[in-house]
Amino acid sequence: MSAVTIAEAKAHLSELVERAAGGETVCVTRRGKAIAKIAPLDQPRKRVDVAALRALTERMPLQTEPSSEFVRRMRDEDRY
């Protein structure tokens, strides 16, 4: 595990995230003491099954009113 200061982390955040995505853990320090850790996720994200998603959206009924009216109606009906 490598260590970087806060200033270095701010300046090179994209690079640190890429390193974490590659499996490396990076420790962020302040005044020589560890305060945070940038680490890869334990489980990789699942791939989206495009065919299943398309089949699901095709079965959904079409919206009968414009979204602006729907949101306005939901907001007005649920007043506190």
C-alpha cells in the first residue's frame, strides 16, 4: 500500500482512482498520519444484460401525461 499526502491526493485524484480500480490500495495522510484509504471495491460491478433490460422496458406501459405535469401533480398531492 502506497501513501500520499492530501495535497498529492487533490492534485492526482484521477490517477489514484485508476490505481485503485487496478487493485492497488492508496493511503492518504495528513501530517504523516493515515486519515483515509482509497481502495478497490470488493466485488466487481455486474454487467447489464441489455436484452433483459430492453424486454423489461418494452413491457412497461407508456406514460399518458407529460412528465412535468406528473411531477407537479405528485408534488401538489403530497403536501405536508
